[in-house]
Amino acid sequence: MSYPALRSFISAEFAIDVPAHQLTDDLDLIDTGIVDSLGVLKLIAFLEGEYDLVITPDELDADLYRSISQIEALISSKQMAAA
């Protein structure tokens, strides 16, 4: 499943020189420096607000937010669990 608001948020907040449609699903957001540790927290706050999720302490690991595809998988799994 695709979450266009996620891609738009990452582009607007962290990669302002990169249009949202150019952010590939497997781009490593952390290794490339697009998202840093503070950015992960900002991203988590966005996910909780935008998608009505509750991120648990064990889901604060930055590795879960390395790529758009990993973040989308997290969103999907949390939404399916809540349904």
C-alpha cells in the first residue's frame, strides 16, 4: 500500500531539494543523512498524528525508519493490527 502523505512529509521536512516522487522506496534515509536521530522522532510524531498510530517503545529503533518501504510496512502492520 502506498502512503503519499508520508512521501510528501519526508520531502517537505527533510529532503526539500528532492521532489516527493523522486524519493525511491528503498532509499536509505538514515545513511544518506536525509533523516537523523531527531528526524526519526519528528517522523514518528507525524506517523502517529497522520495515521492515528501509537508507536510503542520497542518501535523507536531508527532501523525501522530507514526507508519509505520499511515505514509503509510498519504503518500497514499497525493498521491491520488495529482493525
